[in-house]
Amino acid sequence: MDNLVEDEVAARRRFKVMRSKNAGPFAITLDMVFRNEADFSRALSSLTPAMVAQAYHVEASAVTGVSSLAPLRAIKVSYLRLTPAGHPGDSDCYGMNQEEPLARLLLEILGPPT
Amino acid sequence: MNAVTVVTPTGCIGNRGIDEAALRNCIRVDKPDAIAVDAGSIDCGPWYLGSGKAHSPRRNIEWDLDTILAQAVPAGIKVLVGSAGGSGAARHVEDTVAIVRGIARKRGLRFRLAVIWSDVATDWLRRQVKDGVVPSAIQCATGAVLSSQDIECSETVVGMMGTGPFVDALAEGADVIIAGRAVDAAVIASFPVFKGCDPGLAYHMGDIMECAESCAEEIAPTLRALGHNRIPIVGRIDADGFVLRPAVETLACTPESCLMHSAYERTSLHAIKVPEGTIDRSESRYEKFGDNATRITGSRFEPEPYSILLEGVRKVGYRSIFPIAVRTPAMVAQLDEILADTDKVQQAMFGADGQFKIHWHKYGDDAVLQMAEASHALHEVGVLADVVADSQDLAHDVAYDLLTRLGFWRYPGRYTTAGNIAVTLSPGVVDVGEVYEFSIYHSMPVPDYREIFKTEISVAG
């Protein structure tokens, strides 16, 4: 592994969970769990559907509202796929590997660790 | 009411295999009333519903069904299987029933077998369309209304059942139930509902247990060391709530792990839409219960007019693929232009023979995230060419021609005059067969589910 990847891995240790998965063939749902309260509340107050739409190159109307589970420091957001699961041209049939744009967006929102 | 115990031994029949010792132990200790398990998913795409093939290896399916039946039937434990064969259409259900009957013969087991079909005849669906207009209540997840055209082009359509057909079969004395397409949580909720448990609690329990040990954390490393590494979850439900516990002590169902699994594959954290209504989890409480269990209370069932989710697919062509790699800097730098140019030549060469489309997956160069990718320096790109055409013959010929064309394409600045690409396989092109797309993924009101889901009961063994 080169240094670039090691740096990316280290930055993402800030998330306890950062995952994506199909919610039916037409939607992908993203779940994130934060390790500390400050990151969770910062993310929850800043993250908007419009930002998610921009990160995933979908229309703003394709992103559902941001919801949260405070006891878990968890946030969920979902969006409609550009290509349905398993149709020709789709790159990720199960939607299991779509978390990275959100991870990148959140690291920008959160800024360097305090 | 008395407490009811249900065991879910794996997240999916045929998927990596049940840990036999763990199932044996929990049957001995927990004395479950029922073993309830899902066998399918729509996650793997439309091909399986269209082709009638299972998405798990046959020997894995046999392992799981044999492990369950050999232990459950002699002990008088009911067995409920939903979404048989992966997609739950007639061909999938028939294959699973044949395996079940074979196990009964081989092991000398005898039981009352209920088979529940979930196929939706396009004739029946057509009758729901009045004068070419589909009732607006039939809505897709994307908001699209079901059109007559969607119905006409669909080859296979299934409806997703709730607890009703399972409860009916149990009332008729079934010991083993093999069902077509079903809500995964409903398979697990059905025996408790049959015994009078609250559907809100029963469905919520099923929703967390449906993927077996996925709802549990490892206290000590356990799963990577096992070949058959699906670990049963034991659910015990009473009048006020339910307790979830893994069948081995090195795993734990914690309030956090159960909550996280409640969020799995769903767009909503609180509501679960099921055929009979909605499960509201906004007031649910999750409490640690002993060393490795969690007790959950407060989930509520809100009845609504019965509606089922329909899943349908249409055939869109035939596929041939080839993987290659590009390591030459001059070609890596111009890859997009080269692929677009060769694509144009293929259309000119073969366009008169039928329609086809080439889908490029450039691994190492934004294949997975596509437009959402941030740019990175490249040194090597893996290319998967996916040709989908009107016929297998045409897909094959376009793909082969394309492979050699790319190999010797004279792009500007080319210095690799003996050839351009690393070809991965011999034969270079793989013919994959039919390609399907989802044509129907709509919820539809159905006054009587028995109109769609038909049950046959017979003796096996």
C-alpha cells in the first residue's frame, strides 16, 4: 500500500461504520456511525440532501431526507440510483461499494480532528 | 399467551452454509417451536428471476436444507422457508421442493409439506388495467406508474407475500412450508402471529433476525475460522416484547447491533412497510439482556389495506464480455478516446445485423463510482467490455471483433506496434446468455391475498 491509501484509511477511522447497500433495486441507502458526539452532531447539523446529491451526481429530488438515531450516533440518507441494480451499465449490483463519496464529503464537513 | 421461540439458522438458504453444531446446540437448549429462514433476495439483480436459476450453489442449498430438516423434523419443529430458490418464481420453488423431497427420501423423514406459489399471471395483472389505464395506487419506488407496456413486456412476475399464506398453511397442519417470494421478516413473524403474538413485535423480530448473525457482534473472532459460517439467532417472543440471542457465546446481540440491523437495506429508520400495514419502530426500546442478548419492546403494528409488492423482469438481449488490461502509458492516457472510437467502428460494422450496445467498465479508472469519483493518477486500467445485443451470435461477434480491434488499434503516438493490450482469458470472449432488466417493482392493493398466493399440501417422504 502506498502512503496515499494509508492516509485515506487513517482519515476514515473517524467513522465506526460507513456503509452503502441497495434498498430495493432502485435505491441505495447509506448508513454512517460516528465514534464521538462532536463529529455526529456536526455532521447531522451540516449534512443536507443537496450536498449528497452533488457528491453522487444525482438530482436533488433523488435524495431522501437525512434521518438519525442519536443513541447510536448514526445517520441515514438514501438516494435513487442512476442505473437500477444489475441493469446493463450498472457498476455495483448490490450497492455495497458506494460509500466513498459520502466519506469524502463528511471529512470535508468535519475538518481536521480536534 | 405462552412465549414462542423461533430460530433463524442462516441469512439465506445456500449462502456459505449453516454451522451445524451451533444449530444442534440451540435446538437442544432453546427447544424452538419453529425454524424460519429466507432463501432469496432481489439484490443480485434481475437475471435470476428471468432465468429461473438459483443464485446459490446447489450443494450449498442442499447442505442448509438437509441440516435443517434432519434436526427439525424428528423433533417436531415447524420449518418455514421463504423466497425459495432465490427469486421465488415457480421454477425456483419447484427446484427447492425437489431437493426437499429428495432429503426426505434419503433420510427416511415423513412430513406434511405445504408449497405456496407466488407467481402473478400477466393475464390477471392485465385485468387490473382498466381501459389501458393502471390504477394510480400501483406505484413504483421511483414514483413511476405501472404502464400496460410494462406488463406486456414482462416475462416473469412474482408478488411478495406477508404472514397470511404461512399462517393459513400452519392452520392446515403443515410441518414444512416452502414458499415463493415472501417478505423476509414475514417468514420469521408467521409462526408467532399464528400463535397469537402481536404482528408489530413479530415483524420487528423477523426484520432483525432475517440475516442471522449479521445482527450480532463478535465478542471473540469466530466467523472467519469457520467454513459453514452462518450462525443461528434465537428469537423468543412474548406478549410484551422479544429477546434475541446468537446460538454461540462468542457472538452477542447488543442493542447497538440490533438497531444497526434495523437500518439495513431500508430507506427509513423507523417504518417498515409490509403487506398488512406498517411496523412503527419509533417507540421501540432496546435493552441489554444478560451477557449476549437484547430485549426489544414497544414496536407497533398499524394495519392498512392489504398491498403487495410486485417484481417483474423483461429480457433485453444477450451478453458477451471480455476482460483486458492496459498498462502502456500512451494508451492509458488516451483510453476514453480509443474506446469511443472503436465503439463507433463496431456500430458501422455490425449495426445492420441488429441492435447492440457496448458498456465499458474501466477498473482503476472510475469504474465503481463513475461520475462521483475524485480523480486519481493511473498506471494500469482493467477494462471489462460488456456487449449486450439482440442475439447471442451478434454479441459474440461484436465482442470478438472489438477485442482484436483494440489489440491493434493505431491510436496517435502508438509505439507498441506488436499489440496494445493484455488479454486475460483464452478464449478471450465469454458468452453469458440472456440479459434481463426490472420491468415491474410496484406496490399494488390486493383485497384478498388468496387470489394470488395458492397453497398445495401433500405428504413428503
